[in-house]
Amino acid sequence: MIIKDRKIKYLLLLTILFFCRLSAEVKNYCIDSIKSIDYSHIWQSYQDEILGYIGDDFQRFRIRFLSIEQDKTDKTKYNVTGKTKVKNIICDFEGIIIVKEVRFYYGDQTCNTGKKKAVLSGSYFFKEDSTRTNSGILEGKFTSYIYWKAGNVFFNDLARWYDDSYHNNQFEGKWTNYSSGKSKKCNWGVDRIPDSKELDNGSAEFYPNLKYKNNGWSSYPDGSSDKYEEELKNDRKKWW
């Protein structure tokens, strides 16, 4: 009787291990497949709403992606070109974005991606034109919020119109000067900037601290004027 019970327990254990392994294989397959989806349009969304800074003095930093193309061989890699602007210095850059993780809300990592929200994260590495004055390398990590609907992936702006803390496409890292080798913190994102508590004085939306107004933020409305919308439109009118 004891031997029979042991056999039953052994068979049950083998069955559990089999299904656990199968589940893990399915889960890994799903995540790998989802990571290979083309997300290039996500980082090109709401580019007029990108805010950024460089250095401890929160000098305004502007960035524009001109092209983002998924690599034909490595589907988690994206080849990027664009421009950066700090003060009056405009630099072309090229580099890569790498998707490392797709994490679903509430731990839901099934293959059925219909109407699901997820967090996309990874790293980036951009090289500015080395012939330009004060140029360098941008590198760090990013987080983007996305969702699926009817089998298609979208930039998640569902809460943008009512969530005061809304933010997306958060890029956080550093810029390193080619000549000196010195690095500065350099962050940017849509509607809000990561790690910018001292700069961001806004509650319902971003307002630059008046302390840093002369560091590239003079054209950005601080919320004190009744012409806020008009001033904001003028600030974003031309992207240089």
C-alpha cells in the first residue's frame, strides 16, 4: 500500500513538472514573439510634447527622432537617426534602441494580446556628429507604455487627458562629451521628465521652476499667465 502511494505521488510530481515546464516554454515563446513586434512608431509619437534637460543646472535639452527602423536580423534592435539641440547647438545623431522586456500589467503574460496594457523597456545608445562642437554620446535606459487593440500595438495615451501625473517614453541616462570624457545627466520624455523634481514645479502638468528659466526655459509658459495655451503653442510651433 505504501509503495503504491509512493508511485502515485511520483507520477503526480512528474505530471506537475511536465506542465510547469510546458507553461514556461509557452510563456518564453510568447514574450520572445511579443518582443519582436515592430514598436518603431511608439517612440515617434507625441514628439512635440517631448521635454528634456541636461546637467545639474537643468539646461533645456531637445531631441527629435527622424527615423526609427526595426533591424532586419535582430528584431529587438532599432536603428535610429535624429537631431539634438542644446542652446544654439544642433547635432545630428545615429544609434540604436534595444527592447529588453515587455511586461504586462497585473502579471498577465499570455499570448492573447487583445486589449492589454504593457510596459516596454530597454536601452539606447546614440552617437552625435563628432565634427560638431560640444558633441558626445547619449546612453541609458527607457520605459514606454503601450497597449494592444484588435491585434495592433499603440502608444498608451488613454489617461493623458485626465491623469495629472501622466508621462510616457521616459528616457533616462547620461551624455558624455567626446573631447573631455566628462558626463552629464540627460533625461527626456513625453509630458514629464524622469528624475526632474527640482525642475518640474507643476502639479496638473509640467511647469519649469523659475530658478532655471534662463537655462533654455524662458519660452516655456510657467502657468502664471492667462494665455498659457497660446504660449505653449508658440513654444512648440517650430521644432528647429
